[in-house]
Amino acid sequence: MDGAWIDPARPNSVYTGNKRFELDLSKPAGQDWKYVGGFLSGRFKYPENPSFSVDDWPGQPMARRVDGRTFLYLTDMYSDHLKIYRFDAKRDGELAIPSGYFAGRERGAQNIPNHPPHGDWIWCDTNGNGRFDANEFDVNNGLLPNPGGWGWWVDTKGDIWHTSDTRGINRFRYGGVDRVGNPVYAYANAQNYAMPAPFNVVKRAVYEADTDTMYLTGYTADEPFDRGYWKEVGRRLVRYDHWSKVPKQRYSIELPWDTQSKPLATTIGLTVEGKYLFTVEPVGMVHVYEKDTGREVGVIKPGPEVGGTSGWVDVPNGISASRQADGEYLVFAEEDARGKVMMYRWQP
């Protein structure tokens, strides 16, 4: 249950949940990638790595480069928690060093050593040993509404966004790095944004820091939440400009939603890159929208290289995209049913 994400420091380098690959796009499909980065998770050096102790699988990676450092953020299959890793190539090579952890729900977090009661806390590895020491936890204590939602997003400035279904959107501001090299987050440096109209349930929040633009997805009174489809992003996507000041809605679009069709037609993930929004259905079909207008440009489907078949996308936000220097877009979609990640190449 892995997605993939381009390393912002190396445009030919791709992280999955626990591996690293390199691309050579001059080669034919199927020969254009190679496995280079041994397992990112070091069971013996870092035995308390939550990928082992929590049993929540690697999930969807998000790689961000801030203050000259690349950090890897990982959601899990059920979006319960957010894991943060740092790198120290001289000391640890390819290993991803456990650096931080957001316990969004109590489920799973009870396996964390020294964890606080309940499930709303942040851990930071302040002494750099990769272990959950008792003095390294920051507990919410009512500073923010308990999130417990599906939508995690890390923007290009390092801020973490987390939707809370009916209690708005929480923003954890990036506080630089500590002496060990961990990205710093704290409840004292966080805020909650009220859920805006037209939503009554918000499932994903994708924020563009450079333009102060927010893309929210979820449900409305006229397009209600269906508990039978609890992992989906929702039935509506809205873009808001000037989000951190006075949000102004630019457009609102209806997302694919037909739970009676075969195959099922809903939306399981979305991302933004360059001039476009990319969404993906559980069966792997990718929809491309113009970011500025909300107009759907078209769809990307699996080709003959994979027998014209894809699915099931089974992690929240199981899609990412990267605009290359020549304008080509690489789009990655999780493919849980057949144990791989799909890579699509698109030249607008």
C-alpha cells in the first residue's frame, strides 16, 4: 500500500513508503526505473520506527525540501497518523531516521513506547536516537479541536495541514529545525480554520503556500456524506483564494460520484502541481483539471504496458505529480491490487 513522490532535491529520484528508485526517462517503459535505495526503514538501528511498532504500513509519501533539507512525511492506509523522517547520508546512508510523529487518533498509537494517554499528541526526536523517549511528547490539551480526520497535506514551506471532518482544518506551522535536524512542530504554533461554506464535512485540504490558495474537498447538505464510502475525498472540490486572510471562493466543481456503477466511480485522492489538479478514482483513472479555472482537461487511463488495467487505490491521497524541467508531468498512482505504483508521463 505504497504511493510514490519525487524527491524535490533530485528530479530523477523517487521515494515510495520504504524504498528509493531512480528514473532514466530516455529508456523505454518498464526499463526507465531502477531500485537504488535499499529499505529506508532500519529495523535494527531504529527498532522503534513506527512503521514496525504501529503496524500502519508505509502508505503515501510526501517529500518536501525546506531549509536545504529533504524530509519524508508518510501517511498510513487509514490516515490515522503522520510519520516524519529525516536523512543523514554521512551517518546513515539511505536510512530514513524517525524524526517526528503526529498521533491523529488513538488507534494504533497505543503501541508507541511512553505514549501519552488518548490519541492527540506530537512526538519529536529531540535527542536524535530515533526512540520515543518520555520527555519528547507535546500533548494537545485542548489547544486545537481533536483532528481525527482523513486529510493530511504538507505544503512546500513545510506546514502540515490536517482536516478534522466537521471541526475545521488544523495548520501546524513549520518551526525550523532543531539542533538534531528535526523539523519542529508544536500545538503552540498551530491554528484552526473554521470549515467554510458550502461544506458540512471536509475530507482533504491541499494548500499552495506560494499563492495562499486552498483546495478543499468534502460533502455538502445537497451532496451528503455516505458512511459506506468513508475513505473518499468527497463529492465536491472548491478552490479558495487568499485563504489565510479573507478566503474567496474562485470555483466549485462536482467530482465523480456514482456508487452504483461497475466499477465504482468516486474520488479517492488529489494533488496539485504546476498548472493542474490531479485526482484519482479507486480504479486508478486519473482526472486532470486546470488549476486556475477548474475545467477538466481529460483523463489518464492505464495503457497496454499494464494490460489496460489498474486499481485498487487504497491509501488516502494515493496520487502525486511532478512537473519536469521540460514541462512534462510525471503522475504516480498507487496500485494496491497488483502491488505496484503506476507512473504516467504526460506532456500538455
